[in-house]
Amino acid sequence: QVQLVESGGGLVQPGGSLRLSCAASGFAFSIPMGWFRQAPGKQRELVATITSGGSTNYADSVKGRFTVSRDNVKKTVYLQMNSLKPEDTAVYYCNAATSTGRPVFTSWGQGTQVTVSS
């Protein structure tokens, strides 16, 4: 079955960096993938997407600060987050993504908590 395991989150000061990883299994990985995040009391939102060929898209709020990448052999997608802001605090999830940036799988992983605070 589909399995998505996120890791790499943690507590970081504003301006700091984190790299998130998402290990995927149970489906053909060479499809577009995305990172999503959800803060308490807020809707889950799309952060970034990447196609199997490496084409990327980013939410305006993270453009220039975050970089999404993938390793199709390891079946892992990454999110390098630089210049982190308190507004980036959320639980981050990965999922396959449609061309319109919507999640494909209904089963989400546990996510990984990112907290940006002094």
C-alpha cells in the first residue's frame, strides 16, 4: 500500500534552515510529487511540487527560500528550507500531486513538525 514517511523537521530559529525528506513506497514514484503544510486551525496548503523530470513550482510565500528535489532511485523527495520564518511553522506532509497542485492519495503520512521560533 501507499506509504509516505516524512522526516527532518524540528525547531529552528528564524533565518535558519532545515531539509525535509519524504520516503515513498507502494506506488509508481515517477509521478509528480508535492509538499504540503498545515498549521493549527488552518487549511492544508501546497508548498511546492516537482515532476518526475524535475520541473518545479512553488507557492509565492516560499519562492526563493525553499527548493524541492527528488531522487527517483531512492524514491525520496526533499524540501530544502532556507531563511525560515515563523510563518513557516506547520506540519509538513508529502503526497503525489496533480497538475493543479492537489493531493492524489487520501492516506497521509504522519508529517513532520517544523517550528520556527526564537
